[in-house]
Amino acid sequence: MNVRYRVELSQIERTELRALLSGGKHTSRKLKRAQILLAADAATGDEEIARSVGASGSTVYRTKRRFVEGNRPG
């Protein structure tokens, strides 16, 4: 069964993810996850997210699943 996870970020989460992307040193994995979540919150399709971030479709799916199920990426 193909489950689609819908990411809905709070304003605080959006602010934190944007701050993460705008400065400081972080692993590329953490930055990609932030980009994926922000794009998913903007209702971008999984294929487009994967293309724009340079990640596989399975990475997008797993990142969204972990977020929705309550396991924050990081």
C-alpha cells in the first residue's frame, strides 16, 4: 500500500528550519531534510522535491514519514 504522508509545519518549525538553512555549519543530510520538509509543507509533490533537492524519492518519503510519525529528523 502506498501511503502518502502530509507534512504540516507549525510557524515555529518553519522558522527553525529556515534558520538552519540560512546559517551555521550542519551536515548536508540535515540540510536536505530541512529542504524536503519545507517543500513538503508548501504542498510540492514528492517527485519535484526529489528533483529540486537532489535526493531520491525514497529519501523524500522516509523524511516525510519520520516527521509525520513524530520522529523529528536530525
